[in-house]
Amino acid sequence: MALPAALRSRLRTSTEHHDRPQQYSTSESSPTTTTTNNNKEQPSQPASLDDAGIKRGTRLRRWFALSASFAYLVSWIFLVLVLIGNTSPGPVLSSIYFYKLNLADIIPTSVPNASLINSIAQSIGLHDFYQVGLWNFCEGYENSGITFCSAPRTLYWFNPVEVLMNELLAGATIALPTQVITILSVLRVTSQLMFGFFLTACVLAFVLALLSAPLAVRSRWWSLPLAVASFLEMMLCLAASIVGSVISFAFKYAAEAQSELNIHAEVGAKMFVFMWIATGFSIWGFAVHAGMGCCCTSRRDLRIGRRVMKDGKVERLPEQ
């Protein structure tokens, strides 16, 4: 049965009004979903930073890295002074030595004819003093200064018995007590270890002074090899300084303990200060590199989005 035209027109209008809210609801819900999804995905993508922003974000790490590089530079300079000390009779290098033995009046005045005996000893080759460096020894007289320095040798160690026999006894050999031979063997091993430690620490300090600043700022992954290298340099420098100090003070004590001989000894103040200054700056450099392994924002942290810049400050992203 056909419906009247007016009734069909009213039904069509009612159907269109009934379908419109569904279309609007569908069109309005999709942007909301898209916006919500965008908001959830946005934190995982780091915001682009220019060079100025990266410099601001890594400012603290850069300052610490530069301080470590400066510390290694200072340490290297003082290690070089330790290495070249006593290698020349000049007024500067000759004042840098580990210890100095003074034999000017080796025979005490209480002994009869002491002055005559001392004069005879000097006339046959005994010098007034002997001072020892890392590569060689120098000898001389109080009134004329240093007259001779031996040729520098790698893994050098000072053998006082050999030097005195060569100068007083024209190279003759004498039988030494077992205790003296043992002491000389220990002195040889420790002196050669000290030589190798100082030389290796000097090379490592120079390399770290050049590479520590640019590599440490770039990424935290560089902190591990830098920390290992700085720890090795610190331990070598510390061990060498301890050995050098022990040998110097042991020589001083052993020389002045001989009451029947008038021997004086002194520890080289400049050498002592130089090697411990180098050690102190090496310790600071290692502490900085060890701390930068877990602290201070690196360039890689900002690039991958581990840290973000917000209101001019670096903040860590919250855990998802």
C-alpha cells in the first residue's frame, strides 16, 4: 500500500536526524583518539636541540672534563721534571735529585790525622758529594760544584759500593757481606721498578691530557676506558712516588747511622715536591673520570632523549 507523499517526506526527515549524531560522534571521537595516541608517543621522541642547547646541557660535564685534562697536563709537566732531573750539571737540572750523599769529611775529627786522611781520600778520587737522579748520578766538590755526571741509562740504579770502589780502588773487587749484597739487590729491583713506573705514568698523563676532555663530554661510554686509564696512571705515579720517597729516606737513614763515619745525606726537596704534586693531580683526574661515569649529562644523553632540556635545565625523563 503506497504511503502518502507527506508521510514519506516526514519519515525521511526523521531518519536523517537520527543518523547525524552517529556521524558527528564518529568524526569527533577519532581526533581524540589520535591526540591521545600522539600524547603517549611524544615523550619517546627527543626534541631536536641546537648546538647552543647541547652546550648548555653539558656545561657541568665539560667543566669537569676540562679540569681533569688540566690536572693531567700539570701532572705531565711535573713528571717530565722528575724524568730530566739531575741529567745535566746546569744550575736548574742539577738541583733536582732524589738524595745527596756528602762525603767531604768522611773521617770524623775525633780520629787522629783526620784532615790528612780526608785529603788523601780526595786526592785519590773521592768526591765531596754524590747526588742521584732517575737516569744517572752526578759528583763534585763543595768549592767547585758538579764536575761530572754519568751518562743517562735506562733502568738505572745507583750502586754506591761500585762507585766508591771504582774511584778509590781503581776498579778492584772486594768481598761484600751477604747482608750488603741483599740490600743492593733490593735497591736495584726497586729503583728499576720506579724508573718504569715514572716513565709509563708520564706517557699516560700526556695521552689523557689530550683525549680526556673531548671524549668524556661526548658519551658516558667513554668514561669506562678513561677511568681505567686514569686509574692505571694514578697507581703507577703513586707507586713510583712511594718507592722514590722510601729509597731516599732509607739512604739518608742508612748513611747517617754509621757512627764511625762522618757521612751526611739529604733528600732532594724539589724532586720530592715535584713527584707528589704530579701524584696529587693524577688522583684528582681519576676521581673526576670515575664520577663522570654516573654523573653529569653527556652529549649522547641529550641526543637519544635520556635527558631533556626544560626551562633551561636538564631533567631525566620519567620511567615509562
